[in-house]
Amino acid sequence: MLPYKVTKRYQRGAEQSLARFQEQDDAKLFIQAKLEWDANYKVNASYQLYDFDDLIEEFSQDQSAAGEATSQGQGTQQTSKQVFSPSPLQMAPRPGSVPYSSFKDVKDTKDDDKK
């Protein structure tokens, strides 16, 4: 009988059984390979390792990314991945009579000439 069971769970899905192993190291190698595949295809899933019915450890993309960053050394610098995405309101079509920005104050040039 194979004591170690590996399951996979998506963020909003049910847990599904993937494989059973005799050795815990074999199960961890299987999980690491699956995490690498998920990272390549940008799949967000977590893996659980069970010893019969007892949860031993849970693996996810967040943990593997943190492990890779610490294994590369202290000299590496973390970069933030900020992506600009415009608001859908800025991209929406508007009638020609509507000003470009309703938040921008436009000075009246006639008032400036009187002063």
C-alpha cells in the first residue's frame, strides 16, 4: 500500500487526487515538477502531501517563489512588477460636446483680461 498521497487544489475548486508514492522524497520531487510546470503556464494551484489521511505539508507558487529568491543569495534585489492598466472610463467613447476631463479646472481668459 502506498502511504503518501499528493492532491491538487485550484484557488476556487475542489481537491483532486493526483498520485500515490511509497517514499516521501519521491512525492516532493513530483510536487516540485508540477509547481515548475504551473509556473511556466501561469497556473495558480496548491498541492497537498498526505501521509494516509494526515496532512504533512502544503505547497504553492508563493512558497516556491520565496524559496527560489532566498536560494539565489542575499545580494539579489527584488523588483516589483507594477503594470499600468488604464481605467476603463478613460478608454470609453465620449460625445464630442463633452470636455476631455471633468476634473480639470479651465481658466476663463475673459476674466483674466478684465483685471
